[in-house]
Amino acid sequence: MAGPGCLQGHVVGRVAFVFAAYAQSFDDENPLNGLAVGERPDPDVPDGWTTVAVRATTLNHHDLWTLRGVGMRADQLPMILGCDAAGVTDDGTEVVVHSVISSPDWLGDETLDPKRSLLSERYPGTLAARVAVPRRNLVPKPAELSFEEAACLPTAWLTAYRMLFTQAQLRPGSTVLVQGAGGGVATALITLGAAAGLRVWVTSRDFAKAERALDLGAAAVFGSGERLPERVDAVMETVGAATWQHSIRSLRPGGTLVVSGATSGRVAETELARLFFLQLRVLGSTMGTRDELARLLAFCARTGVRPVIDRTLPLADAREGFAAMAEGNVFGKIVVLPSSG
Ligand SMILES: NC(=O)c1ccc[n+]([C@@H]2O[C@H](COP(=O)([O-])OP(=O)(O)OC[C@H]3O[C@@H](n4cnc5c(N)ncnc54)[C@H](OP(=O)(O)O)[C@@H]3O)[C@@H](O)[C@H]2O)c1
């Protein structure tokens, strides 16, 4: 069997294997207990699908939820983790993978297909030397972006793009509050928002991370829950229970709250009178469409905006990255390289 020094995969008898990071069990308290890094059988390639040699992938909080057993059943284990991939197809085309897998007959916005899944939910994920994906989920990688940069975009950055521009429909000059500074989605919201001419205000639990948000283009930073100097046009929420009340209180009349995550807790009280009296809009948001991913890639290629990368690790050391993410000790994306041992 190949070790981590020979990571592109190999064949034993008639079964091919790939080196991968995968969930082998669930542990709500200590999600890293269920993480394994080793060899898995090559993914199946159904009709209409193809394989991509993964050059770079990244970690997302989604992988920690999987290791906790959120949204997965035990009979789906073991499951290769990972939602993001940039890589190369068999014919040498450089691609980015759109991770939202919709039904074969689904037309239109893939995120609205009730049967959709993300890679690593129903089909093996991207934290592997090779991943199988529907051909229609391949998006050309712009030459301006490295594989590492491109791999940051399909989940956290796509989610941020849709929150800001599709759901909140923010215009240059508007003020947006981003709850949290260091996360993959938070750093994307700050960077994309600033590049699009928004006045971006940011909260964080951590003074050092708040300072770094200023370097990304934030106009002002605040401690978590701190009163703002004025109310904002929109709030981008991924933190959940810990910041929800502050998010609702921070909106101007007619303002928009977009929520795509609840890291600190899924249940929070809402003062309903504030919702209707101030005519607030609360919108859920999940991932983005293939078209939005193509536009995000073009935006980055044209503007010079690049994802914030916290660190880059070989796949064999993925556990180090998961530990940092579980501790909240991250600023930006953790990139993982399957082919460096
Ligand atoms: N719906 C979707 O399609 C979608 C897509 C991507 C992500 N998500 C969800 O969005 C969330 C963030 O994902 P991610 O990948 O960006 O995760 P991450 O990299 O681990 O980021 C966590 C973020 O949450 C903040 N945070 C965590 N606990 C907090 C607390 N108690 N109080 C205040 N801030 C807190 C952190 O801010 P500081 O450390 O700066 O304070 C950081 O910005 C996750 O729940 C994820 O599942 C959803």
C-alpha cells in the first residue's frame, strides 16, 4: 500500500485506492476523534460524472459538523470529507469544482433542489487525491488564480458572495455588519464587501483578529456584542446564537439580515415586534449556484482580490488544521494539498 509520500492513488488487485481524510465515526464533543487519514477505495464514477485530480482543497466548518454527526447517518460512514476542490481533469483542463450536487434532471438554481447535497454528504468529498463529480459541476479555473487560491472559493467564498450580492443585494456605499472576523466565510465577506465598495463593519471575540480585519478592508471593528455608532443596512450572520440578538438590534428600519450558519448555537430568541415594526427582512442563504461561482472566479481574476489563507498543509497533516478550526484558532482558509507528502 502506498503511504502519504505517494498520494495520487494506486491499485491493489482490481481495487484502486486514494489517500484521503475521512470521517470514520461521530463524536459531538471531540469531533477529531472520528477523523482518519489513510487510504479509501477510489470513488465510483456514475454516468455523466468524471474524476478530477485534486491539486488543492480546503477545510470548512462543514467538515467539523460531519465529524460531530450533524446531517449524517452512521450507515453513511466512512465518508471522505471536503467540499472544495481545484484540480485537473483527465484531459488536462484546470477546473474548480462546484460542490452542490443537484438531481440529474434539476434545472435552475441548484441550491433550491430539495434533493441536493454537498460533496462529502452523499458522495465522497474532496479531501482526497481524486474526487468524482458530475461534469456539469466543473467550472474553468482562471489562469490568474493558483490552485490554492481557487480551492478556497467554492464553499466559504461562494456562500459569502451569494449572501452579499444575491440575497442582501447590497450596493456600493451601503454599510454591512459582518459577525465574526477570522472564519472562512467572515474573511470572505470582509474582503468581497470591501472590494465591492461597501462600508464593512466587523465584530470579533478576539482583538488581534479584529485588527487583521482592518487590513482586509474593514472600515471599523468592534468587540462581539458591542453597540454600534449607527444602525446598518445589512448584517451577515454565521455565528448564530451568540450574536443573533446583536444582529437584529443592529439593523436600520427596512434592513436585511442574511444568515448562513450558526456555529455557536442554532436556537436564539427573536423579538418579533422589532421584526415587524422595523420591517426587517431575515433571509436564509446556502452555498451558491454554479453561475455565481463562475462570477466569483471572474471577480477575483479581474480585481486582484484573493482569498485569505491561514496556512497550507499536506493532506497527511490535515488533523492539525481541523484542530485549529475546532479551537477557533484560524484567520482565513486552511488549504490542504493532497499531492505533497
Ligand atoms: N449555509 C451554507 O452554505 C454555509 C456555507 C459555509 C459555512 N456555513 C456555516 O457558517 C459557519 C462559519 O463557517 P466557516 O467555515 O467560516 O467557519 P470557521 O472558519 O470555523 O469560522 C467561525 C467563525 O465564527 C466566529 N465565532 C465562532 N464562535 C463564536 C462565538 N461564540 N462568538 C462570536 N463569534 C464566534 C468566528 O469569529 P472570531 O473568531 O473572529 O470571533 C469565525 O468568524 C459554520 O457554522 C458553517 O457551517 C454555512
